[in-house]
Amino acid sequence: MTEKTPDANANAHVDPMIRLDRLTKRYPGQSEAAVDELTLDIPEGRIVTFVGPSGCGKTTTMKLINRLIEPTSGRIHLDGKDVTEVPAHLLRRRIGYTIQQGGLFPHRTVADNIATVPRLLGWDKQRVTARVDELLRLVGLDPDTYRRRYPKQLSGGQQQRVGVARALGGDPQVMLMDEPFGAIDPLNRESLQNEFLRIQAEVRKTIVFVTHDIDEAVRMGDLIAIFADNGKVLQYDTPERILADPADGFVSDFIGAGASVRRLSLTRMDSLELPAWPTVAESADGEQRRTAAARTERDHLLVLDDDDRPTSWLPVTGAGREVGGALPLLRALGPGDSLFDALDHMLAANSSVLAVVDGDGRYRGVVEMDSLRALINTVHGRGRTDGSDQLQEA
């Protein structure tokens, strides 16, 4: 199992989609600025996470970008154009915005919520309807089922999906996301995070993502900006470099213990070349199963249905390669799952191998504990010259 590494220079000369130039917000009666002369470039097509302690200015900075809060001074450039003097309501139609629980209009249907910006932009009815259905499918909701529902008829996760769809309604270049998954339970939050990363791989928007959770910042961000008081950015870099080499004591303390473990979340299944595993069709009869077992030294066969989706394991035992009864497939790793997820699920299931599937649930390969251990050592060795952060073989 080898890791595919992206071209480090692929975006070296790309102009920023968003440029903040000495941006300042000072509230009347306060001795210190909420945001003080912040300069920051946000590249096109990337997710940049703003993270830091409460009151550090990260949400204020995000709201300055679409001028929900007006800056005291400084400039905001969007796609190379100074938008500081553009009427705020026109600027906001170019920028998607989503908050906790989606921020949906409770008196409007799902379709009407998603259609808000397209209608403001003057799209005709047919185009609006097509866009609503396209976005519902994109976020994994069937249009015929959900189009006419109201927010109160949706789960928290479904509301958040509709919130993302609404933010994408007018096909904006930029999206602002303020703690979008903060009100979701941990299990559904992980699923929504993976789903959003899948969507981003398709739409490639420029996204500012505010969170208080360093784990979420690492999982979601191509780049992370770590804020301290007064909107000061102490470090702005890739998650890997921030975790491997914190800029100062504040950043190190904010990251906290477990930075080495967090680095495992940076390598996802869709970036790996995976080894194959012996498989057998779900429809195979006893003789076909015994033949498959005789051809391998592995102690299990992976069962695939007619659509190549893993369904169960078949144990293979003894010198005679006897095939036992089917064991349930408790968990398969998806494209958005990481090395951290793989290790966590292996330990929880007391298993040495996990099946990996693509975005449609079809079999891609497996992750094994031995190869996982070697790859973990490689990941932990990156960014260190002395090798002190590498896991040691037991």
C-alpha cells in the first residue's frame, strides 16, 4: 500500500480568490480591535479553516468577508476585485453562507429554501427547479422525497445538507461556513464531514470554514489559520506542517496532546493504492467457494454482491481449507475515511483487515494492519528530520 503524493507546486502561482488587506474591525467603546489589520490570502478552490479560542475574531473575520459586519478599515478583494464599496446585498448573492443547523427559513419548503438566491438572481422558473433538484441529488437527498418538506420535518443532518445545498444555490465562487456541523452528534458529524468533502471534490469552491475544534480543522482544511486574540493569525499553513511544527507555544498548546495521532487523519483512503483480497461472489455455490478458498492462503474470503459491494466475510480454516458460515461485515472504509479511522475501527473490531469501498460502495481493496503500521510510520516521519516522532515497532 503506497501513498499518492500531490504535486507540491501545483498551486504555487495561483492568484488568491479572497485577499484580506489590513482588514480591521473596531467596535465603539472598545479599547482593542476585534480584528486588527489582518492580511490573508485564500487560494481558489481550497478549504481554509479558521480555528482558535472563543472571542479570537475568527467568526468576525468571516462575517467581514461578506460584510455582515462592515469593516472599520482595510480592503476585501474577491477574485481580484475590491468589493469593499460594492453594495453588501449584491456581494452576498455571490457568496454562499451556511451556519449551524443550516439556518433554514422554517416557513419555506426545502425547495424554496434552496431557490432563495437563484430567484434573487432572476433565474427563470425552469432553471430554478432544475437547480434545486440537482443540488438535492448532490447532497444525497431524493428530490421527489424532500422537495416539498419543511425544515421541521427533517433531521438535524438533513437540515444541514439542505443548508449546504442552499449555500450552493446560485453557484457562488465562495462559500462561508460558520460551525456548520457544530450542532450535529459525533456519529452524524463524521458522516456529514465526509459527505461534504465528497461534494467539494466535485464543485471545487473556495471555502472559509470556521470551527473551534482543531480535529475538525485538520480533517476539513487544505489550509488552517490559527487565530489568537484580536484576529491575529499566528500560523497559516497546511494541517500537516502545523501539526509537525507548531509556530509557537500558543499554537502548540492549542493543538494540545495527540498531535501525532491527528496527523493520521490527513491521509485518506482515496489517496492510497490498496492491495487486493481474495473475493467470492455472494451467489457462489459451495463448490465455487471451496475452489476460491483453495486458491489462497488467507484465512477469510470477502463476499461481494452482484454490484461488487462487500457484504460479509467467509472464514477459511484447516489444511482442508474448509469454508465456514458467513460473518457480518461490520464496517467498510469509504473514500473519505483516514488512516486514523482505519486504525480506530481495526482496534474496535479486533480485526487485522478492513474492506475499502469507493463513493458508490463498490469494493476497491483492503487495508491490513501490517501495511497500515508501515504507512503510519511513514506519515509520522514526514516533517521531522530527527525521526523522533515515528512510531516504533512493538
